[in-house]
Amino acid sequence: MLAQFGFGVLLGSFFIILGIFIWRKGSVSFLAGYAKDRINNEKLMAKRIGIVIILFGLETILLIALHLFVINVDGLFYGMLTIMHILAILFLMILTQMSK
């Protein structure tokens, strides 16, 4: 059980570090559908997407801790959470492209 928790913390930490890297670098050119001429404020978009990814990492650690120590959390719940974060990133991309 401790090894599973360690793996969960490692996985969540990866997403947190990835989010911080995106936020600090201020570049989102790696995203599919990215068009430099459509983005007005790339740094703002990178900050928003970085925050979403950091939150996903924190939620990953929290859900694995809940699953191992408190209640049995179904994997379907984690999958739905992942899809919601992907949709949030797509929404932020559209929102940033529409703002002037």
C-alpha cells in the first residue's frame, strides 16, 4: 500500500512540475491546434493551462490517498476528472483566442 501511495505521489508530482514548467516558460506551442497568429496573450494562456495541470496533479495525489486510506474510489471517477481537465484546457484555449 505504501508503494502504491509513493507511485501516486510520484505521478502527481510529475503533473505539478509539468504545470509549473508550462507556467514559468510561458509557451504553449506544443499544444495541438495552437496557432501563433490567433493567440493574443500566450503568457496568460500558459499560466492558465499551467494552473489546470498543477490542480490535476494535486487531485491525483488526493484521489490516490483517498483510495488507499479512506474510501474505495473508482477509476471511472479519475477518468471523468481527467476528461474535465482536458475540456478545461480546450476551453481556456478558445477563451484566449477570442479575447482581444
